[in-house]
Amino acid sequence: MIEISVFLNQEDKISGFRVTGHSGTAPRGSDIVCAGVSSLAQAALLGIGEHLHREVEYSVASGKLWMNLKRDPDDLTEAILQTMLLGMREIEKLKPKAVRIKKVQVT
């Protein structure tokens, strides 16, 4: 199962996320569910870092991707991260046994 944690600040804006695991719906390297989730997460990370030039902490490894904003979220980071979340929710709807999303309130 792919577990996605979305970290929310006190204003309910996304300050980061963590994606772990594999969906198990197909062999590694040919799993479209993993590829979709991974693409959305990596596109958000790249958009925030390369396009918006925001500072982030992150780690990428097989079956794991973690990112946190170094500063408070703003409207532009929120747009990218909410778009990522919309895409991931659609995948979760289609494959509820392969993807689980939870929101985590952070202080």
C-alpha cells in the first residue's frame, strides 16, 4: 500500500508531505499506480523548488519521498500542493486498496 501523509499548518495550508510504500498492483517498474503517485509528488517538489524557488527539505529514495517547506506556505505553494493532492485523491478513488491519504496537523 502507498501511504500519503499531507502535513497541514495551523491555517490548514499544506506545509509538506510524505509518500511511502508501493501499491502492489503490478511488478515494480511497471506499476501505473506507483508511477502516477510518484509523478505527482515529484512534479510538486520540482515545481516548488525549481519554478517558485522556494527552499525545501526533502528526501527521495525507492518507495519514499518526503518534502517540507522551510518557510510558511503561501498561495503559490498551496496551489501546487493542492493540485498534487487532487491528483492523488483521484488515484485513491480508483484504487482504494492501493493508496491511502491522511492529513496530519502540525504545529
